[in-house]
Amino acid sequence: MLVLVAPGQGAQTPGFLTPWLDLPGAADRLAAWSDAIGLDLAHYGTQGDADAIRDTAVAQPLLVAAGLLSASALGDITPGAVAGHSVGEITAAAYAGVLTDDDALRFVRKRGLAMADAAAVTETGMAALLGGDPDVTVPHLEKLGLTPANVNGAGQIVAAGTLEQLAALAEDKPEGVRKVVALKVAGAFHTEHMAPAVAKLEEAAGDLTVADPRLTYVSNRDGQVVADGTEVISRLVGQVANPVRWDLCMETFQELGVTALIEVCPGGTLTGLAKRALKGVKTLAVKTPDDLDAARTLVAEYS
């Protein structure tokens, strides 16, 4: 059984969209989305430097656009399940038919702007903790005032909070944690710091045309399969201020019988986690169009 997954913020790198614009129709689709949301996606995806695409209001629509372009390039496939990490959930929701591609881009644009505004209130950030036992790490983070914003499984938890709290973490790592790595994001996402964005997204959700998922959709909130489109949108709204439980998503993949996992562009992060947590599962990260043939072969073998 094949699972298709979409990465979250921090996966973007300068110029990563450049090769995708050579695919038939890709430049036109990107231009139409850019006009719809008032953001030049082609410019940022091909010419934007690391600081420019780190901007939350830019990074989030860029990632969803890249995910949708690369997923469509795989052809007409029917994965056994879909999921996305953080903003990647919007990519997954569109691929599952909950949202149209256009609505997904409009919604993620509003999400990025709302979260950027919330992040501007206080200087905050996120850091990945590699290694350690969650039963030890989580209480330690809470003692420092930090939130375990992403519980990713495979020995990785992402902490979020103020820069002062993150500095204290760097000086006082939980027992068993090998390394603390600052992430290329511009705020403490999936924490109480993002609460102001929730009200804006609730309002934005009222403008969406919503359908029930046509594919098995696995939610970040608790790793559960959600079959109601309205519930998917409700979870997308609340998700910005609540932790991502990717560990539970991977447990659900196992329960569903996953045998292969493909991560759409800009792939790499989630396949890395899957290699460690989903032993024996074939994984493939779609980074450039050069990866599409191998991805199609995997689809043919495991769908």
C-alpha cells in the first residue's frame, strides 16, 4: 500500500522550483496561482534567496504549489493514503479532493500571512532535538517553557518558543539528546504563540468550497483517518496553534499496511523519518523531475 506525503515549512531551498517550470503546463499553472494570491511564486521559487523564502508568508504557498505540481506530474494515481506535515496538510487536502487547488493556494496564502503576523508579536523560533526519550524530553521542554510543537517520531521532537527559551535549551539539553538544531522558520508554529492566526483562518475557511476526501486522509492532530471534509478544514484551522503528531501519523500508516511512501517536492524530510521509523517500507523523495520515473515505478509496484 502506497502513502503519498507532503513536507512542511523548512523543506524549501533556494531555486528548488526551477526544474519544475520546464514541465508542460507547470509555468502556466504557477502563473495563474500567483495571480490568484498576489504572490509571484515563480520568482520566489527560482530566484528567492534563503532569507526571502524563509518568510512564512512566502514559504507556505510556495511549498503547497510545489507539492501540487509534483504530485500532478506523477500522473493519475490512487495512493492508499495521503498526509502532510504542518502546511503540507493543505497539499494533502487538495490532493484528496477536499479543496480545489485554487482554494488550497488562497487558503495557504491567508495562513502564511496570519502566522507571519502572529510571529511578529514576539521573537520566537523552533529547534529540532535529535535523539532522546520522549518521556524525558517533553517534561524537560515544558520545564523550560517550551512546547513540543512537532512530535515526529524516529527520535525527533521539535521544540518551539521564545528565542530566550531556545537559548536556554541549547545550554541545557534533555538527557539523551545528541543535538539541538535551529530550524529555518520564522516563528513558534503549532504553539500558543500562533493563537491570533486561528481566528483569521476560521474566517478564511468560510470562503472555501469543501468536499469529503476521495482518498484516505490521515490527520496531524492525532494520526486518525478523517473522512469528513468539514472536519478536515476544522483541523487545518486549529492545527496552526496545536502540536503536529507525525509520530501518530506514521503509526497509522503501519496499521493501514504501508509498503511504500513517496514524498512530493521538496521531498527529503519525511522520507528520512520514515526510513528510521517504518522499517522495511520503500521510500522515495521527489526533489526534482529527475525523480519522477523512479516514483512512477514505485507507484506501479505498490499501488
